[in-house]
Amino acid sequence: MRQRVVRVALTAALVAVVLLAVPLALAIRSSLYADQRDTLERSGPWPGPYA
């Protein structure tokens, strides 16, 4: 009985971590890419190697 409770508790904890961590990681990733894109757009086009 105790092993079953421990297994259910671990499964619940794992599911909770996955449900919280995956969306958080995706939000952080999209935020970082948005910041980099904004920085590139502000700096203008690359002048090229012979400018």
C-alpha cells in the first residue's frame, strides 16, 4: 500500500512539473527570441563586408 502511495505521489509530482515547466520554457524561449529580433530590427540591415 505504501509503495502505491509513493508511486502515485511521484507520478503526480512529475505531471505537475511537466505541465508547469514546458509552458514556462516555451514562454522564456519566445521572449528571448523576441528580444533578439527587436535588437536586430533596431540595428538596421547589415552593411555588408565592403561597406
